[in-house]
Amino acid sequence: MSEPVILLDAGSGGRASQRLIRGLFFKFFSNPILEEMDDAARLDLSGPLAMSTDSYTVDPLEFPGGDIGSLAVHGTVNDVAMLGADPAYLSCAFIIEEGFSVALLEKLARSMAEAAAGAQVLIVTGDTKVVPRGAADKLFINTTGIGRILVSRPPQGKNARPGDAILLSGTLGDHGLTVLSSRSKLNLSPRLRSDSAPLNHMVGALLRGLKEVHVLRDPTRGGLATTLNEIAGQSGVVCVVREDSLPFTPEVLAGCALIGLDPLYLANEGKLICILPPEEAPEALEIMRRFPEGRQAAQIGVVLAPGEQYKAAPGQVILKTALGGERLLGMLEGEQLPRIC
């Protein structure tokens, strides 16, 4: 690419589009499937498949611990993995505002390529659109992922059962607070970083090492509290979480106390919830802790039948506080932090 910024004709489908695709994207995403340059990718998969798509509009585009490029890979890889699948292929579509820096686009494409290599997935097809100045805010990315489901009974949100243990793979709120701090230039802590990371390798180890996993879910927008509400509602159960078992970094606790945010509703991009039979919990925690993303894994609660305790209704989530009380954790209302993914 000789141009310093993206011009409208880069999205025209003509020579400028070819220069962008071959001169920039192919430099980072090149693989035999993509290089066919067809309108669709020919894939080699068999058996039941998992597929997910997501769009990324994070502001700012770069933040400590990641950027919109790595986030677009990690987010979709993790969504596919949560259905008990091994992500294999991604598509990638860019919506670029006219005047966007080519140097920054190249930096973000490099980040995507590194994230895909770390997750061991291929970007095999894609699309590029350029819109006039003001029609979009700098850069939006959409990724779709597909992978083969690894087990005959894949984990799903409807599968939580009374008596199950609720595990969490690590600390909460790192991504949401990092993006807010970067956007608002709050400088809360130099150690505050997004947790954006691929979880498919951890998921594969869990599914291979355990007899049964009922639910896997990554608590992204809406955080832990909202995600547990979704699971409890899908399964018709009650989730009870112990406040003193929840892992947080000191930076997140201090930042949330300063700003007045509840870290239970902050987004995470490299953590998972695992719900499974209680006898499987010790082995599951041991497996999680083998991975950098799971070193602070903990059992944070249990699943109960409706009315078993607290007279709770199906779909409710209860927090047992450190002071010995209980409070109901509802689903997030409104938008606590917009454009965090």
C-alpha cells in the first residue's frame, strides 16, 4: 500500500481494493484457502459443527493488553469453543472509515494474525467496505468462526443441574475497566490490562480430561452476573455465588471503588464459567490452572433447584455476601459501559 490513509476507492472492488487485500491483508492472513480468492472458502470439516459471529466496535481501538484486531479473533474463537468445539476457521469483514491510517490498519492486521496463530485458527475469507468520513467511527470488524464439536453431549446453557459446581477460570472485570480507563484517560493503574485471550486450548483440555461438562460460557458484555442470569434462566435453576470466593485483581477492586462500578457486571474477554458435576470440580480446577489464563481459577458457587433454599424462583442468581447476607443479582439493565467489544 503506497497510500498513507484509506481512500473510498479501496472499497470499490477494483484495483485499489486489490492493492489493499493483496498488499496488506494477505501479508498477514495468507494461507492456501484464502489465496484461492473465491467468494467463499472451501472447508474440510465433518460431524456436528459450532458457528458464531460477532461484530467489534471497541473504543479506543488499542488498549493495554489488546486491540480491536486481537479482540475480534479471541471473542469469536471463545464463543465457538464454549459450545464444546475446536475452532478451525474464521471469516473477517472490515468496515473502514475513509481517511483511516494505513499504518494503524497494518498494525491491527498484524495483531489479528498473531492472535489467530495463537489460537491455531485460519482466517479463510473476508470482506472490506470503505464508507465516507463520518459514516462510521474509524473501524468496525466482524468475525465469524466455525469449528467441529468435540463431544457427543456438548455443553450448553440449558444443561445446568441442581448440585452442580460453578467454576470461574480467573479474575473478573479486567477488560471492561481497562477499556474505560483508556477511553477516559483515567490512568487508574499502570498494571491494569485487558484479559483478552483465546480459551479454546483450555476448553479442549477440559473436554478431554473430564467425564462431563454441563455448561461453558464466557462472561463478556454484562459480566458474570448477567451471564449467570442467562444460564439460570435457560436451565430453570438457581445459581448461588459466594462473594468471598470471587477472584479480582487489586487494580480492578480499587478502580471500581473509585468510579462506583460493580465489577460483577464488567465485561471479560479471557475468562470462562464452567458448570459441572461437583465430583468433577477438583480435576477441572487443576486443568484450568495449567494455563496462564486459568491460574486463578476458583469454585465460586453452586446450582440449586428452585425453592431449595432462599425461596428463590427459577432463573435467579443469589450472591452470598462476605458479611453473611444475601442479595439478588439481577441482569444488567441499560448499558454500563458502551463499546467495550
